[in-house]
Amino acid sequence: SREELEGYDAFVTDKPGIAIGVRTADCVPVLLYDKGKKVIAAIHAGWKGTVQRITQKTVVFLQKKYGTKPDDIMAVIGPSISPDSFQVGEEVVKYFKDQGFPLEKIWFFNEGTGDSPMYHGHHIDLWRANAWLLESCGILRENIRIAGIDTYSDPSLFSARREGVECGRIISAIKISNI
């Protein structure tokens, strides 16, 4: 049942015909496909999950349980809050720094004013942070696709930051074909 699945940030299966997915509204959905072993994963990577390396932990799990080779993994980073919209406090930047993330690749500071209320201040690029985690596992850069769709600035998508946490959710899913 749905209640039994609450609280999990990653799902993995090698069963054809079964779709797995994650529900997000600004957090980063990461979908993985191991074309060699025919295994899939759906990951919910909010900023806390990203800092705790949920994406990397899922790849390690695939390697241990299924013998997945990083070269065989295709990854998609789906619609989520963009670097320009993900304004954070200094404490969040410190969490990423303390966990060894390359700030020069995932952090920037905007000064002055912009069109968005999220313009000024520290920003973290969760797309790049999760791509970096995937690359650090040996997944080829050319096998990682970033959708580049900002849930905060696109009113047709749900955004917890824009609408509040009780808003709807986007479902990102993946399945292995029966064919």
C-alpha cells in the first residue's frame, strides 16, 4: 500500500513491467537504468538526501546487489528546483562543504536584485550536486541527462517552495519493458 512506501527515498527493481517512481515538488528525482543487468532505480534527492549522498548510496547498492557496472548506467535528473531558484542559508552551504561537495561546481552567491524573490543570496545547484555524485561513482558524464526544468519558476509544475508543502506532487517513474 501507499502508506507502506512512505519514508523511503530510493526504490530499486529488476522486475520487468513494474513501474517505480518518486513524488517531488522541488526535490530532485533521479532515475537510473542499468542497461547491462536490466535494473532500474528511482531516487528522491531533496537537499538533505543529496548531502547524505542518497544518489551515490543507491549506485553502490546496485553494484553490490546486482553487479551493476557504472559504465552501463543511464541517469536522468528530472524537473526540480533550479540553481537560480534554490536560495539557501549559509548553514546549508556549510553542510555541503563539510560533506566534501565541490562548492566551486555547485555553489554561487547572487548580489543585488533580480526578478525572483529567491534571487539574492547563496544558491546550491542540486542538479550539478547529484550529477557530481553519479560521476564520482564512475557513471559517464555523457550518460547523465539533466532535464533543466525549474519547478519553482514554472507555474505549470508543483513547487513546495512557491505554493507551500501541502501542494501537489510530480511523479517521476521508470519501468523495464516486458519486451
